[in-house]
Amino acid sequence: MNGSVKGKWSESDNKRFRSLLGKEEGVNKLGEYQFMWIECCLSKMEAKFPCYIEALKDLEVGKKFALECNDEIILKNNK
């Protein structure tokens, strides 16, 4: 591993994850919520997985967390 642990990833893992999410289709359409959404997803993945590489192995969990962040960030701020 590269210094990451479950709940506290290394800065390089954080950067890689943010970069990956920033390139996902539709993320650029989140506008002012893009940063908050990415940080929400990062926080959830960091708490679940010991590192970025392990997180990439379970895309279903990633999709679940993305939907949760949609509800927590976007829907909540548009009420």
C-alpha cells in the first residue's frame, strides 16, 4: 500500500480519487455542487476501503455512494 488506511487515505490516493471522479460523465454538470459531491463520495469510500486501489475493485459500492451523495448534496440543496 502507499500509506493509506481505512478511514484515512494518503494524499496521493485522495488526489487520484478526486481526479477519477472529476472525469466521470455528468460530474461537470453538477456546477456549484461538484466539489461537495466529490468530497462526499471520497469520504464514504475512504471510510469503507483501505485505499484507492481497493475502492476501484467494488464499483457497485461506488455507485451506491454516488447516489447517496446525490441525495445528500444536490437534492437537499435544491429544496
